[in-house]
Amino acid sequence: MLRRRGLVCGAVSTLVVPVFARKSVAKTLHKAAAKPAASGDYATFLAGIRREAIQQGLSASIVDDALALTAEPNAKVLKADRHQPEFTLTWAQYKDRVITDKKISDGQSAVSQRSGLLNQISKVYGVDKGVIAGIWGLESAYGTKMGTYHVVDALATLAYDGRRSAFFRAELFKALHILNQGDITPAGMLGSYAGAMGQPQFMPSAYERYAASFPAGGRRDIWNNEADVFASIGNYLAKCHWQDGEPWGEPVQVPDTLEQNQIGRTQTHPTSYWSGLGVRPVMGGSFAGSGLEGAIVRPDGPGGEAYMVYHNFNVIRRYNPSDFYALGVGLLGSAIV
């Protein structure tokens, strides 16, 4: 984990990777078996949550409005949590599913309509607007698919009867604190079955750390206000040490003589070192990151596509720790901006 000024820069969502990439790393996600139901009935559980929330100084009326959205454990939430897909996708399959012609054209249209706003926010945070747009596209299809679950309902269900109940209980209280601040109403706090919220799919803990209003000083609405959505993504990446003006990566050709043990995002060397080994940009000419240190990633192994990745690639991975995801964000962003 990257730490700066007391900030832990970690993944935004409980879903370590998005729907398709999740399949490529499923073994790391689903080792834990589902736990049995917590003792006591759900009403007793909710009464305890209410009591503790009010003891923390939260408004009783807000807590009541929020908990009124969850009368019983949500069966759809539990099914989604316990039956996530576990088959493996290759990088080529993932890329074909995620970076489609429609996804690119939809992104080009969405970004062109918001070009001035994205340019402004990109400048304020010093973060590439293509990467902001790429994350927006992968997380919520440019704000069109952010989830229809009531976040309090989903989090309460998983805190009561989930495989990571302690984690979701903590997230539930953070969600109640956010509601108490008045940034969103309980009914308007929508997200995924695991509680990832709004267009950038922030968990409540990530919202507390990274959500931003634009202009600054207002309430932070990552559900309906696109300026706040872009600013929150930009703020997240900036606090994870995005380097302004540097590329995330680029496709490259690698010679057959390059050993597999020389490949991987931790094997960083100056681009001049890679040039000496015969690595070349696919587009020809000089590396986009000339003068920087980079590493080679080749997700599908020998014969598959290869990419030179730089520091900012690892910053994207802070948002979601998957090479597939980070490549998808970078390539989608480059295609639509």
C-alpha cells in the first residue's frame, strides 16, 4: 500500500476487479467460504445498528429512513456475493469484451459533450482526462450503469450474513455517516450489490477519503453530478501520486529472445535498457515514455500482446489492482480522447 500524509491509497471497490476482469483473478477472490447467518434475527441486528449509530451522534431520523430500506436480508445480494463467476478470461478475451467499438463510440460521444469540464478538472488535479474517462467508462458505462441496489440494504445484508461481515459492517456505518452529512438521501444512495456507490463505484470508505465536489466546497454528489464524479476520480488518482504529463503505457513489440523472467510490472528499467534488448513501440518512433523507467507486461504470455507500462499504470492499479483493468482503462481512455 502506498502511504502519504496518513492516507492509505487502496482499491476503491470491494470487487477487486470489474465484472469481466474478476473472472481472470477469481481464485484470489473466492477462497473464503460463505459464513453462516449471524446469530439473532435481522430485526434485532438492525436495532443494534440503529442504537450504535445514534450513540455515534447520527440523526435518529436519518438512520431510521436508511434502515427502513432493508426489512430483511436481500436474497439477490447474497446470491451475487456467493455465486460470482470463476472461469478464466484471457487478456485477449477481456479486451474484446471491454474495449468494444460501441464502448469507444459511446465514450467519444460522452467525452465530446463534456470536453470543457473534463479539461478543467484534468488541469486542476493534474490527471490525464483520458484515464478519468476510461475509469468512468469501465465503472459505470459513462454514468449509465451505476447499480440499482440501495447501498444501505446491500451493506446491511452483507454485514449480517456475508463472508466478510466485519468489513461490510464498517462500510455500513460509513454509509450512515455520509447520509448524516446530507450529501445524498438514503433512497438516492444507489450502487452495486456490494455497496460500491455511484458513477465512480466508490465504497463508502473510499468516498470519505477521495470524493470531491467541483467547484470545491459543495456537497459531494457522485451519483448525479458529473463534475463531482470526474473530480472524485481525479482526486483519487492525484492522491495516489499520478505524475502529470507522463503516459500510463503503450503497446510494444518484444523480440523472441526476451526471457519471460524479464517481464512483469515490477521489472522496471529505463526505456534505453529495453531498446537495447530490441523492444520497440508498435507505432514506431520513440517511446512515449522516453527517459522514464518502464516495465513490460504480456498478460497472455509469449505470442500475446505486450505493453510498456510506466509509473502511472501502477497508479491506475491503485483504483483496481488488476493488470487487465489498468490496461483496459488506459487503452479505452486513449481511444476515446
